[in-house]
Amino acid sequence: MVGELAQAPAAGLLGVLAEDYDPDAARTELADWITARGEREGALRQLTDAVRTMTFRTRAQAMLDVLLAALPDGEGERLLRTLRRDTQLAPPALNALAHRELLSPEDMTDAEQLLVLAESLLQFVELAGGGNGAEETLRAQGPQARDAVAAALDSAHPDRAGLDELRQLAARAPGTHGARTGRARKARRSSGKSGRKRRR
């Protein structure tokens, strides 16, 4: 029932909203949770800190997506835009804004486009469970995957362990290792433009 999560911890709240609530119910539940905290700025800090401590990248992405969609009057977008300056949360925040076409490639710096590319690849590896599944997909993509991986490894993404895993996966998948820097930069620019439109 809506309202039953008013005393839930921030991480639990966002997790349940992401998995079990429709958009309208999520907005109501989140508003009630924030009101129960008494001080809005502090409540929002608790929510972003919950995302910060989440070890699974896809889960953290879902939690940020909830904040983007469920906070009222564009507050979610404004919050995620401030997270562009947050070293740890910038990659999923940029990813969320880009996927909702609230941020175009032209609005991002080259460094931010690299972060989005790296975040997407790291989430792919996580969803694939690493190992053979991820290797097979990378191998099937051939040179395109090789260039994307090289560009991601050139990023300032904070998940260095995840990037190291990506590097090892690429090394084990013939045809995806050893991309040249020039090709990686080209892939970075083209990947930022593919599949997205400018916000109207």
C-alpha cells in the first residue's frame, strides 16, 4: 500500500520503487518519504548517498532513474544535473539524462561522453554476468566493440575494478583487443551521437 514505506531506509525505498511501483504511485510514495524526514535537502542527500553506496551498477542506475522520474516539477532532472560534478555518480546520472533525451551528445564534454560509454559497457558486463556471455557478445561485435572498449578504458570512470574486468574480457575475446587511440576517439565521438536526438 502507498504510504507504507515512509520509515524505510533510503536504499530500500528506492529499490522497491524501482521494482514494484508504477510512476504515479512512486511519486506519491517518494513525496511521503521526503515529508516524513522533515528537511528536504537532508532527505535528498540520504537518497543520493544510498545510490552512492550501491555496489551493483545496474541497481544504482535504476535508483537514479526513480529519482529522475518521481521527484516533482523537474526537481529530478535538476538533481541529476548537479550530479554531473560528482566524481562517483556522474556516470549513471549522465546515462539517465541521456537515455531520457534530457542531455544530448552536443551538451556533453568529450570526457562526459566517455563516461557514458564506459558506464554502458560496465552495466552490460554486469547484466551479462561477465565470463563467456560477455566475451561472446564482445567477440560478435568485432572492431566496433574493440574501439568502444578502448575508448571506455581511456575514460576517468571511477569504477577502476570494473574497467579492469572489461579490459580482461576484451583481451580474452579475439578481435576486441588492442584498438588504437585514434580509433577509440573516433568511436567515442560517434557513440555519443548514435541513437539519441536533441531535446526539443
